[in-house]
Amino acid sequence: MYSKSQLLNFFNRKKTPLVDNYLFLTYVCRLVNRKEAGWFGCQKYPKQLISRTCTSFFIVLCHFVYLILASPATAFSQTTLPQHEVINSLRNAGFENIFVKTKPDTLTVYLENRRFRFDPQGLAEAVVIIQNNVADAAGKLQLVLLQDKVAMVQVVMPMDFLENYAKGAIGDSAMMQLLDVSLDVPQLPRKATLTNSSLYKVDLPVLLTWNAKFGNFSNPVESNINIIPELNTTLAKGLTLKAQVIIPVQNDFYFVSERKTVRPGNITLNQFVSLADNFYVNITAGTFNKNRAGGNIELKQLLAEGRVGIGANVGYTRYYSFTGIETEFYDELPYLTALLTAEYRYNPYDLIARMQVGNFLFNTPAIRFELMRQFGEVQIGFMALATNDDFDGGFRFVIPLPPRKYTRIRFFRLRPADNFAWEYRAKGFPQNGVTYNTGYNLTDMLLDYNPDFIKKRLIIELKTQLNK
């Protein structure tokens, strides 16, 4: 049994353990039936005059005091955390599929970024917005980044992370230690009510493609330029629809009539699924480039927090042509493609070594090796390809296109493509060791969600935000 002095200490303590609160409640309720009730000012009343009404009053009072003491200062609650302010601020900033939930010592925020071209920049913007709205709260922030409503990566940090860095309380090395980025993410609750849902909104990036061939003495550079508006919309969790229109702008070496006409491009339906243990599935059906139509399945398993990856790609396609004109890829035979992929990422330099082996398009067994490095949003890589009767090599690069920040999507948005990608092969455009492009590349997509890459780029973006 606690003494009176011990009981008074409950009111003077800022943080009261849960077990102490229960003892406190039990003690006060028992006082009602003891002579110690006189300590509460009831000593002038005989014990038998304490009615049930008085007993009920004390019990209600004790419950009220318990509820106050049971919430430590570091815990989040509906009354102390401005959830609506966080949600409204993120929505006004253009983030989609926002969902916020709280539990003791942790604020969890789900969101999808289609406002900023580079996800680490979007994450940094979200962190600043959230911490400005909960500046006085303690505990941790768990930020989960979505793609088409599928959780991809999570970032966990102390709520006072930015404040302490701005004050100089922590340095760069401490930032790396305090920031935890992981692929082991909790998916959205099934019945979660999302703010600013991305469903059925139309995003229309305009792609630019350029093919070139070198070596003709009379015409040293032959090229083909197309502008491709691409409709993108989300139909359900992980389910997306894409539809392209190819508009020829300039053409030096494609002499077939189809290449000179406005025509449909890729029209595809894609289902992306994230399973346990960092296992991903991507299923695509529709019309692809190189005049192929059919279905394709990609499987990918990431190990060691994204440093090691193994995967497989299986597809079955047939020839198609919207114009009915025979093209350079005319081949009415159906083809089965089957590829195995293995890759390793050296995190200190964001260097990726990748090997693909299997049956490429047009029944060509081949091995492709690629060495690539990420410099933020820029990718530069070299490749080598070997088949039964041929050898080829070349390079590939990806560069971002402005702007870094897009307009918000209400129902429809027109914008430039995120980036421009180009691959050069020493032997021009042979059909050996090639494959079709479905518009979805699981391997390339997961590069940008590597935890170490996200952490390093997020810290850079956060410093940029603080220096504004």
C-alpha cells in the first residue's frame, strides 16, 4: 500500500509508469471503505454515511486522473497530434494516397509522390512538412513511400531529427545512423481511408525517343525522332493502364510506311504486386514495341537490403501491326522469351553489375552483361552481348528532364517525361540479343528504391531544404 506522501508524488511526476497508475487507482478506490477516507476531507462524516453516490464520484474522479497520468509525454494521441493538419498540408503539397495513423511513440505516414520528379526530393519535402506540423512532439516518424498504392520503402527517424541537425546537435555521421531506411515495409491497411486518392486520375507525360545510326559516309548520322504522348492511370492497387500514340517528327533510315505515320504505341494493362521477403511480381499484357503483342511476367527477389537481386522474365508474343503494313520486325511466328537475371550492387559507389542469360526475342540464346553506375538521377552504363554467332557492345545512359517539380494532378495533367534514355550498340540494330519493351521494367524501377541510395540522396535533399 502506498503512503499519502507517495500518493501525492503521482501528481508531481511528468511521466508516470502504467503500473503505478493502476496502483494509484486501486489505492484511492480502497480509501473509500477505510478510515483513511478522512484524509480526503470526509473525516467529519461517519463511515456509514458514505453513500454509493460518493463512492461513484471517487471512482469517476480516479478514472479521470488515471487517464491523464497514463499518457506519457512522448506518446502520440488524437488530442495532442494534429493529424488533420499533417494530412491537409501533405495534400496541399500535392502528395497522393495519404494515410496517417498513430501508436505510442510513433507517427506513421503513408504517401505517394507524383509531384516531384525525384522521390528523395519528395520524401525530403514530406519530412519538412510533417515535422513543421508536429514540432513539439517526441517519438519517431515512420514514412512509407507508395507506388500505385503499393508500399515500396520506409524511412524511420526521430521526430526532432531536422531540428537537432539545424541546431548543430548532430552531424553528418549521426544523421546516417539515426536515419533508418528499409524495404521491409508494412502495407496499407485494407480498409484505410486515403486522402487525395490517385485512382482514375490521368497523367500524360510526353516522351521523346531518338534512334541513330553512324558510319554512312554520304550521311554520317542517320536518325529517327518520335514524340510519344503516354496516358497513365491507376485503376486499383498496383493495377495501371498505359496507352501511347507515336508521332513521327524526323526519319532518315526507317523506310517502311508505318514508321512515317501517326500510330498507336504500347497499350498495356499492368499488375504490380509486392509480396513478403522483398519478392515482387509484375504482370503485363497488351501491345509492345517491335510489333509484338502478348503477355509478360517479371519476378524479382531482393536480398541483403537490396544489394543482391535475382529474377526471371518470361513472355509470349506474336506479331501485330495497327496499320497492316509489314515492318522491319515482320515475323508472324510466336516467340517465347525466357531470361534469368542476377545483379549485385556496390553501395559506396552505387555501382550495379548485372547479367542476363536465356532465350531472347526471335529465339536467340544470348548472354548480356551490364555495368552501370547511378549518379543521383543520372545513370551511365556499358554493356556487352554474346550470342552463338555474334558479339556486340555499347553503352547506355539516362538523364533527367526538367522540371524537378510538376503541377498537381486533380483529374488530368500534361507534363514532360521524367527522363531521356538512350542505348548505343556498335553494330547498329541487329536482332540478336534484343527484347521488346513493355513500358514496365521491374529491375530498373527497383534501382530507385534501394535503401542505401534513398538514405544518401534523402540526406542531401534534407540539407538542401534546410539551406533554403
